[in-house]
Amino acid sequence: MTSLKPFLSDNAAAVHPKLWDAMRAADQPDNPYDGDALSAELDARFTALFGRDCAALWVATGTAANCLALATLCAPHGGVVCHREAHIEVDEGGAPGFFLHGAKLMLAQGEGAKLTPHDIAALIDPIRADVHQVQPHAIAITQASEYGRTYTPGELATLGHFARERRLGLHMDGARFANAAAFLGGSAAEAARAASGPVDSLAFGFIKNGGMGAEAVVLFDPGRAAEVRYRRKRAGHLQCKGRYLAAQILAMLDDDLWLANAAHANAAAQEVAAGCGDRLLHPVEANELFVRLTEAERAALRTEGFAFYDWGPESARFVTAWNTQHEDATALGKAIAAL
Amino acid sequence: MTSLKPFLSDNAAAVHPKLWDAMRAADQPDNPYDGDALSAELDARFTALFGRDCAALWVATGTAANCLALATLCAPHGGVVCHREAHIEVDEGGAPGFFLHGAKLMLAQGEGAKLTPHDIAALIDPIRADVHQVQPHAIAITQASEYGRTYTPGELATLGHFARERRLGLHMDGARFANAAAFLGGSAAEAARAASGPVDSLAFGFIKNGGMGAEAVVLFDPGRAAEVRYRRKRAGHLQCKGRYLAAQILAMLDDDLWLANAAHANAAAQEVAAGCGDRLLHPVEANELFVRLTEAERAALRTEGFAFYDWGPESARFVTAWNTQHEDATALGKAIAAL
Amino acid sequence: MTSLKPFLSDNAAAVHPKLWDAMRAADQPDNPYDGDALSAELDARFTALFGRDCAALWVATGTAANCLALATLCAPHGGVVCHREAHIEVDEGGAPGFFLHGAKLMLAQGEGAKLTPHDIAALIDPIRADVHQVQPHAIAITQASEYGRTYTPGELATLGHFARERRLGLHMDGARFANAAAFLGGSAAEAARAASGPVDSLAFGFIKNGGMGAEAVVLFDPGRAAEVRYRRKRAGHLQCKGRYLAAQILAMLDDDLWLANAAHANAAAQEVAAGCGDRLLHPVEANELFVRLTEAERAALRTEGFAFYDWGPESARFVTAWNTQHEDATALGKAIAAL
Amino acid sequence: MTSLKPFLSDNAAAVHPKLWDAMRAADQPDNPYDGDALSAELDARFTALFGRDCAALWVATGTAANCLALATLCAPHGGVVCHREAHIEVDEGGAPGFFLHGAKLMLAQGEGAKLTPHDIAALIDPIRADVHQVQPHAIAITQASEYGRTYTPGELATLGHFARERRLGLHMDGARFANAAAFLGGSAAEAARAASGPVDSLAFGFIKNGGMGAEAVVLFDPGRAAEVRYRRKRAGHLQCKGRYLAAQILAMLDDDLWLANAAHANAAAQEVAAGCGDRLLHPVEANELFVRLTEAERAALRTEGFAFYDWGPESARFVTAWNTQHEDATALGKAIAAL
């Protein structure tokens, strides 16, 4: 597909040049798997980024990152509370069922695909504490959410308090964590509320942000890392030449490239949003826009060369990326405004 | 690790320049997952290579390739016959148990980590055909084997006949399939005996042969591809930017780079073998050498700058790669001869 | 618990005397597992009952019966459509996730915990036919439903047609199949619409109908029986002394004891219903009543010695059984009428 | 099968009259599942029997008992060391693979199907402590072993010490635990070395000892009971009318019926053994005899009305039971002696 003005998704964008450089620099002999010098740096680099001890592992996909982390938070006979429209429920081909050996996704409702303690309690409070009903073991939230909404540090603190009170693990799907962090002020630590520790694990996404095929599983309790390493191998996710994945991630962390890329995408989204007015279905906080558009309006935009997905019969989704052209974004905003 | 003369393994070798070029050429917008133009070529290219209809999918690791293919040949309540020293039994962290939902690996013995119908029958004939015992559903062989031995087309035909007779699927772990094919005369089709169809699926390895992170699951019954595609997603192995994996594989197939790389590695292995005499534990047919060496002898070699793994207390394993230097290989052969 | 007038559930009622007799008669040497003479009769007896070829196996619980049957209709990467309030979703402790290796329950809505093709299509039509979304493989319905409603033969025919059209398996949870059949006129064949074959499998319940610990998995495609037998063993459900389970089931089939017991329970339910008027939340077709009752009214009934479960804050569930006393049922009906 | 002198197995023997009485006594209303008064007694009764705190649950089969207990000792990515001829490996239809979600059985060798620390170390010491190899999480032993051999309290203490040192769980398959305890002097506590705590869990078998369909999972760490209860439900093993299972077990514990039954079977085995001389392949310590007998000799015994299984081409297995007739046992001993 060679659309001139691509807003389909950030998930197939080109790879950032600095990552190419880093991978080429890694193209020399080193130990296989994660025994190489680059992989060995990950723990320290994420510890520095989050300002607290953590362990970090590379994997090739967000699905694997989420599921490997969740598998240590939820036993096969337990359940993971997530939003009804969470990616792990809707778009991961049943991967949680596979990695968690049949554990149940328990579907809560919440505005903007976000969850509050209230939303979660409404789902789990009616569950009888007997063996006939699956008990919740963990919560999974998405930062930014499937509708591009972010959790503020305060909201995370509240959720974390609730999770601890209910003895539930808390995992964060961060496929677009960088975009959330950029929106929230630029601190990874704040975007995961790392200091006060509500989140147990984070799938820190890089692929949608200019990476090729590397995400990080970040474990804020490093003691869980050994189990995740065994599970990663068992799931066929331990690549021989892991140094090329580590190289991508380290290049992203260098000079906060992850943040610059996300900020660029977010800014482009705002340029589009400027033209959307009350067509927006959700506030634009990250790099996704959900816009009310009739079929005719969508057709008109496509005629002008904009590529994007329909979002139900009445709207469309636009996604900006690290490499979205400023002109394309403003053009799209204007085109929508002119409809 | 920066050994001057590396014979540790082919699994961490650098990436072939042509693959870098291909990946860079793919660094432009296209559809995500396997919807891109490159991934779309795979079926046809492998069909041409094997001279019969087949479907092919990329995955990032050999473990995933083996297990995804096996999962369609063996139900959770069945078993897969493999050699006692097969990689799937010994070195994949229990991945078959995960992907096959607890199916059993049934361990046969055979010379050189190869299996014959006789070996397999010795294992499965005593199994009572009742529900108390797990019944075999499939066979997995490795081409080249874990001891660097190859199956001749004739041996494959015999195995295939046996498998069909017993109604067992037959999967080939081809982590070093290229090396086997190079030894057997250079025909991929012959190395899988594709024409007469004994093998149901092949994990065609490229990573140990100069790839970065892409292997092919080749299904000689294309009708099984849909299931494998669902299982691949479910296992978190469907990468967003699959075009970079497809690019690697296609570059390998172009002008038979896969074969040239393997032939180079095999030739290097023969150069080493030339100095080993009766120290060799197994005939050298691919790119691995298992050499009887005392502890002192191994220490001496290491002093000379050769890097390799011990193989038990009395021997060592040397592996050559697509980029093994001719001088290093002959030097190693001479050093061993001089011991 | 020694309530004088028990309407809590039929699932803990005493065992019918004829079953005791049958078990005692089986108390002599025979082959273990299902190799005994009684187990050997099952296929023929159910074939006679349903008027078409079927295979039948005993298991100790309805949960196991449902899950073993479903496991042959739905691959681990697929989904089973069921009602949002289906027992397999709500009350089996996640057993489908276990037996089906993480397959997904897909929750449809429908009146009275019943499903129509319309209800199912509303759920599955929006599912994209791509690997990112779990595809439905089967449908599970409950006869009688979790609200005591029955599927007429005509409704079953329609559902069966829909299932075949969509290439979905169709399983019937018949924990109270006998009660449904009694309501529908007394024919097991009609209650499963066996003649025209819409249903692939039936968990035929006996325990709630006077049994001790034996249900039947009935497979209308006997070719699936071998797989279910292997899975039964693998799930630890193949009892050594299976003859005692077979004896219970055969005694139930003798002279249609299953039907007489269910008819008794249904009649008792009607006696209660006679006093409920418009308090009934669902038409009473089997042996369960869902009755609108305030907290005070429930307390009053309990004071009179009636035992039953609350059903949410505003109602109660009453269940009659094979041994419900006529006087107790009429007394309950009158007591409710008098509130 | 109506052999006059049955030595096929104890697993299909009739049910002891006292158990029938106990089940009939339980045939009155009580709470469903394990909420009844009888099930509630189990913890206390086993605590008294073993002289230390334990939790106990009924299940219908030994396979389920073993697997449910093991599932709490071994993660899906781990392994359970057992004897190469252990029942869980050879005769449970792959149930451990199912209940443990693909965990691996790791097969050790040892005399008489028993394991020593030395046997286990020989298997697990060569395992590299890396993610490519499955790590052992637990050990499973069988008391009495598959060849009718017992572990002395001293041997158990040694094994327990080893297990703790290696941080491995220790489970005891006690399908014939009663026979072992009877041989070892009659103390259940000693036969599990309960006082000093080496064993984490015991599948205490009753079915082969005169039961109908109830075994006990005994957890010497009662804190694990909640998980096992959830897993039991999830595996479809929580029967509605659990009181009939509890009744069997309690009747067995009353006045040490379990011990009397086992002592009877053991004595009968000794009567047979008296005639076997050096034909015995294993010392007779419980109720199984493995006897060297040619095909002709076996035919001769069968002509005399003895029923038993061949054990390979050169021998036979004889099993006595709680109801083996004294005359039958002595007749068999004499018949063998006379061959």
C-alpha cells in the first residue's frame, strides 16, 4: 500500500534511522540469546528511566509482552480484569487464553476504554468467593487506552491502591506508552506512576514508535524476571540474535528518542484534531483520533489521498506516527474542517 | 564475546549483507502483519523451490516454527515421537508442551540423533492401544540432525512410508536444513523428499545461516496454513512489521543465497574435519563437528584463540557458519591434527 | 442442612432407590474402567432412546460432560458461543478454559437464557474473519435453560440449520434435559431433535434427577467417541469401577425412570407456580421457578420452613426434585399466594 | 469377567459392605458439593491420622488426585521427576501434561520403581540451569511403588531432605498407600513420614482397597488447599453429591478399616508368594506379585481358573485385594509351586 498521506496505523511505519544504525552496530559476534552485551544493559537502563529497580526483557511483539507479564500475575484458574474493548480481549487472537492456560478475561466497562476502581468493583464485587466462579487475580489497563486516552499519575495511584487492597496484580499494556508519557509531561516514571509502585509490569511498546520488532517487558518486581525468562523461551520468543532487539530498545532510550518520536506523533495528532471540532468521539491525548464521519465524508477524504480505517459505520480512526509529515497532518485537519 | 576464531555456534553469527539490503529496501510503507507485498510472495517462492504446492509463513524462531507446525499434527492428548536428543526435547525449554497443550514427546533412540522406522517401531509398538497410554500422533526428525547427520532422500522416503502406514504426521526440524541440502547435492526438494511427499511440514531455518530473525514454516499441505496462521497470532508471533522478516527470507531464496551460505559453512567444516582423523564422533555431513578431545587438549586449543563449547567431559563441539573464515577453519584443523 | 421443605436445588437430593439397587447388583467382579458389561450397553441403549446411532460415555459431573464434548467441537484457538448466563460461563469455575486449552467463551444475549440464530448472529457477525479475532467454532445451548426454559424441536431445527450454515458445532448442556423432555412431551429424541440431527453432542444429566454421580456424554456422531474417551482418561475422569456409574445410568433408562422422575419434579414445580401469579420472572417449563419476592417475603417463607436461594436482591429461586413432596409443593404455592 | 480366582487387579474389586452402609446413611438431604457435614470432617480426620495439620479433599480417581496435587507443586514451565515406570508417566493417559499445562515428566531410573536421591541427582544434575532446559520443580514417588515396593520412613526422610535441599516439592502417589503402611507396621504417619514433613502431598488411595469412587488428596501444607479446591472444580471433579465420596473415605478411616483391608490383601499376597520361590522378580511387600512364568506355565494356571495379567513375555502380575479369598491365595501359591 503506498498511500501518500497515511493515517492507517503507526504499527507498520518505517523504522527510525537511529535504530538501523544501532542494529548495524550490533552486527558483530556476541553471545547468542540474551547473553550479549546489549541485552545485559537493559535492566540498568530501565531502572534509570523509571527511577526504581526493574528488570526488562525484549520480545518481538506487544502480544507476547502483555501475555508473558500477565502469566506471572494470574494463575490458570484465575481471571484478568480488563476493559471490554481492551486489545488483549479484542485483537490478540486469544493469546491470553494460550499464555495463561485458559485463565479468563473478565470484561469491565469504562469511559474511553479506561478503567476506574469503580468500574472494576462493579464487575468483581458480584462474584461469589466460591470455587464455582473464577476469581480475579489481576487487572490489565492500557496506557494510552484503546481510544487514545491516558491515565494520569493520580488515577494510577488510585488504581494501584485498589489493586493492592483487593490483592490483584496490575499490568499496563503500553503499546503506546510513549505517547501517553509524552502527553503527561514526558516522564516515563510518572506515566507508570513508578515511584509509588502501583504497576507490577509494563509492556513498553517501541514498535509503533519507530521500532522494527522489539518491545520491552518491564517488571517492577525484578524477582519475577526469572519466571518470565523461562516462559519467554517456552513460548518460542527467545531469539538467537537478541542483540538486534536490544539494540533497537537501547537506541530508543538513548537521548529519549522514544519520547521525541512520540511527541512528534502526538503533535501531528493535535494538528489533525484542530480541524475536527465536535466530530471527535474522544479527547485526543495521544496519537489516535476517532472522528465522526459519514460514509460520504470518508469517501471524500480518501479521494483526497488520505488513508485510514473506518471505525464502525459512522466514524473513522486516524493514527499518526513518528514519521507523519507535518503537511499531511495539517492537510488532514483542514480537509476534515472543510467537510 | 570477541573470540578471534569463533566456532561456538552459527546461531549468533552476523547477518548477511544481502539481508540488510533487503530489509532496508522494505523500509517503506506497506500493510502491517503479513498483509505486505513481501509476505504475499512466500507461498509462491517456496512452491517454486520445492516443486510442489506449499504454504509458508515467517516466524522469529525455530522453536516457534517447530511447535506451530507440530501443533497441527498432534492433538493435546497425543504424542510426538522424536529422538532422545532432539532439540525440541532437550533445548526448547518445554515449548512443545506449551504449544501442544501438554502433548507428550516420546523419546526414541537412533544413531547420530537420526531415527529409522525400526527405531520408532521399537518405541511405539509396545504402546497399548488403550486410553491409559498416550498414542503417537506424529514424528519429528531433524535435518541435519543434532549430530550433524543428514537423512538421504531414500531414508526420508522410507520414513514417510512408515509414517503414512502408521497414520502419523511427519515434521522436519530444519534449523540446519540448508546445510543438509548442501551436503545432499543442493536440492531443497530432495532434502525434504518433497516430490513424493513424506514430510508434512518443515521448519526451514535461516537464522543460523546468515539471517537475523526469520525462519519459515513450510506446510506441504497448504490446507493447514489457516490453522497455523491463527496459532501464530495466538502465540504472539505475528509481528506488525512482518515485511522485514519476509524480506530476509526472500533475500535468502534469491539466487539460492541460502545454499551458498550453507555450502560455505559445510566446506569450512570439512576443512576442520580434515585434521580430526578418528577423533570425530560422527561423520561430518553438515556444519557441526563433534570431536574427542581431552580437557588439556581443549585448553590448548583455547589458548590458541579457538572458541567452542565442551560436549561432555571428553569432547568438544565446533560449528562453522556462513561467514567462517577459511584461514580459521584450516587453522583449527591443523591445530587439532597437531595435538 | 435438614430443612423440612427443601427447594434449594435438585443437585443434592437423595439417590433414587432403583439406582441403589442397580449399584448393589453391580457389586460383583467385572472388568475395570469401562470394560465392564454395563458400560458396554450404553451405546446401544442411547441409540435406542434417541432413535439414531450414538455413542455414550459416563462421567461423574456435568461440568466434565460439557467440557469433554465441547473440546472435540472447538480447537484451542477457537471460541464457543454461549449465553451470557450459561452455566459453563458462570458456574463451572473456568472449566471450559481448562478443557479447551484456552478457547474463548463468546457471550451472547437472549431471552430466558436461550439463544436464537438472531442472538448468535448479533454476536458473531461483527467478528472480522482475521487472525486477530477469535473465530467461533461451536455453539453451546442449555436444555432446559438456566432459567428453566425449553427449546422446542422447531427451535432446535432452526438453530441446527444456522449452525450447519455457519459450520459451527452444536452442543447441548442437558443438566436438566430430562425436565425439558418431560415438558416437551416425553421424547428424548424430540427434546434433542435427534432425528434431523442438529445437535452434535448432549451432556445428558442424571445427577439432578435422582442419580448419585453419573452423567452421560452422548455423541450423535459416534466417530467422535474415541477422542472423547482419550480426553476423559486424560482428565482423570475414567473411574476404575465404572460399572457403578453405568449401573446408575442404565437404571435411569430402564422403564424411563429418568422421565418419570423429571415429570414428578415438573409437576411439583407447577404446583408451586400455581401460587405465584405474576410474580414469576420466567414461564415455568421445567423444575425451576424464579419468583419476585421482597426480602421480607423471603424471610417470611423461611420462617415457615421453606429452604431456597435468593436470586438477586428482589427474587428467589425454587427448585423441585424427583423426590419433592406433593404437600411441600402445594404448601409453598399457597404460602407464596398468601404473601 | 467372572473368573473364579481373580488376581487381575484390586482396582475393580467389589465395594466393602461398610462403605455401602456409610453411603446409604448419607442418603439424606445435605448441602451440595463439599458443603456437607461429612466432607467437613475430612480435614480433622486426616489431621488426626497423620498427627499433623493437613487438609484433605475427595476426588473420584487417583489420576485426578495425583495431578491436582502436582499442579500446585510444579509450574507449567517446570518438570516433575518421577520413575520411568511411574503410573503418572505410563498409565494416566497423559493426564499430568493436561493438569500441569504442559509441564514435563522427567524420567529417572531406580530399582523396583523406587527412587533415591542418587537416582534423581543422576537425572537432574546434568540439567543446565538455563532457560533452554526445563528445570525440575517437584518429585513424585509412589508408595507402594509400581512394583509393590515400599519406601521406609528412613528412605522418605532422606528423600525429603534431598527435596528440600534442591527446593523441589515432593508428592506421593499412594494408590496403594494403605498396603505400604500395612507392610511398614500400620502407621499412616510413618508411611508418609508425616511427622518430619518430607512429603508435601499424598494421593491417598481407597478405591483399590475396597472403595467405590473416592480417593483423598492430602495436603500437609493446608495453605495449598484453596488452590486445589479451585483446580478441582475447574477440572470437573467437584461432584454435586460429594457426601457419598466423603462417606466412603470416613468409613475407611473408622476403626482403621483402610488398614485392615490392606493387611488382608498383603497377607494374601504373602500366601501366594510362599509358593513362588525364586520366581519372584521383586520382593513382595504390598499386594502385588511379579512372577517369572513361561507362556506355558501361565496357560496352565489359567486352565486352573486363575485370572491375571501377563507382564511382558516372560512373567505375570498377580494382585490381591481386600476380598481375596484365603483359599484362592493359597491355591495359587501351591499351583505356582507345583509348576
